Amino acid sequence: MSFRTFGHPLTASAIALLSGYAAFGCAGTPPPPELLDARAAYMRAEAGQASQYKPDRVHEAKVALDKAERAYEDDPAGQETKDIAYLALRDAELAEVEGRDARAAQDKVHAEKQIASLTQVQLSQTREQLASASDRLNSERTMREEAEKRARDAMDKLAAAGNSVKQESRGTVITIPGNVLFASGKSMLLAGAQARLTTVADVLKDQTDREITVQGHTDSQGSDAANLQLSQARAQAVRDYLVAHGVSANRIRAEGVGESKPIADNASPEGRANNRRVEIIVSGADGKTTTEQRTPSTMDTPYPAGTTKPSSGGASPTNTKK
């Protein structure tokens, strides 16, 4: 079995490190996304150009990652652990960038030596090629920076409108509480929800290079089947609204996951309220979102929009989903 990261074979030390992290993660509390991202970034740096051209930076990234791992071991769910892991991520990314820069600098020196030995005609041709490549790189860099700025500004706009916006390993996650969007046991959007979703649509319709998944979530009250149907119907209602307000139908899909992904304790009213939510997941730069496997029966027979949730399977009028 071989490990590869972005097309680079991992070194023996990286494989050993990855195996050690995997073994530790299986035994304890799942690592936070920040630590997972920091591990992945270090693996890329250790396996890439930085290991050869900036080994000192790779070492600093390893020290920072080890510190994050110790913090995770001491306090797996603590905010300080997440903060330290974020700093480790930045150290690893810096090592990657400086490794690429060092390689580019070396290539430049090599190219300059070659240019010195060329004839005048060859020199002219080479300069034209270099100028063209430089212009292309500058154009691509400018386009990328502009796209990243538009994405940041868009998400800042959503956050300013009262939405929860978080960067996770699966992409940018916009979370809207269920009681803001729907009446209890219903899948028809409330009038007040439409203004908030219109703001979301205005942002997402400009994210033309990203894939979008609308996920519906419920609390644990009621039967699994009813929860899946209701969550699918609500996700579909939000998806249809966004499409109607300019988001490309080819880039967005609805997915109901029922009660399977709680973010709070269902034993309390506050916890159940937090679990009743809709998440809009916008893919990362690779254009992919990470979502759970669909349930075919739920996807094929969505819960009818605008009707109350069935009370079969243990759900009663007093514990209907909100």
C-alpha cells in the first residue's frame, strides 16, 4: 500500500507520522477540522518541494503540528486546541509556498544561465516565450485573487445578515435555524424566511465555479423515516427557492439526512432547536463538497411540500419537528 498526496509519493517518515495520527484519532475524540487540515498541509509540505528546498520551514511546521497534537491530546474539544492547530496549518502552508518560491528561484537562475549561451535569435525567441508565460501567470494570479476576494466578501455579507458561516473541510457551511425557515412540522417556507434566502441566493448565484448542497436536518423526536422525509422536503424547498432566485439548477442539489447528524444534545429543548436546521454547503476550491450517502427511498419519495409531518412511528402532536 502506498500513500500519495497531490501526486507526490509520501516519504517513510510522513507515512509513519500519518499512521500514528490515524491510530491516535481512532482511540480518542475525533480531531477538529483545523487539526485535520493542519495534518494534511504538513503532509503536502513534507512530500513536496518544500522538503528539498526549505527543510527548515518543514521542520518548523512539524514542531507546530506536534504542539497542536499535544494540545489535542490534553483538550480534544478546546478552542485553544483549534487555535494552535490553525497556526500549525499556516506554518505548513508557508513551508509549501516558500518551497515553491525556492524552486522557482533556482529555475530562474538555471534559465538565466541557459539564456546567456543562446544566440541572438534564440535569445529573442526565449524572451518572448518567457514574457508570454509571465503574462499568463500574472493574469491567472489576478483572476484567482479576485475570485477569492469575491468569495470572502460574499460570505462576509451573509454573516453580516445574521447567518452562521463557517469554513470546514467539506467547504463553506451556511447554517440557518429551522424555525427561521419553517413552521412546526411543515416544509413550506415562511414569509420571513424568503428575505434571508434571497440574500443567500444573491451571493450563491455569483459562485459559478462552486458546487452547492442543501442539507436538511431534524432532531431525534419522531420516527427515522418521518425525519428523513421532512428533512428532504425542507432541503428541497430551500433548493427550489434558491434556483428560482438565480442559482444554477445544475450546481445545487437537496439532501435530507434526518436526525443522523446532530450538533447538540437532543435531550434538551435548546439542543433539539439547534439540531433542527438547514445547512448550505458551498464547495471548496477543488469544486467538491463532502456529503453523506443519500437514502434512495427518501430521495425518490420526498415529503410533500406544505403538509404536516406524519405522526406515524412514534411522532405525536407534542413532539412534531420544528
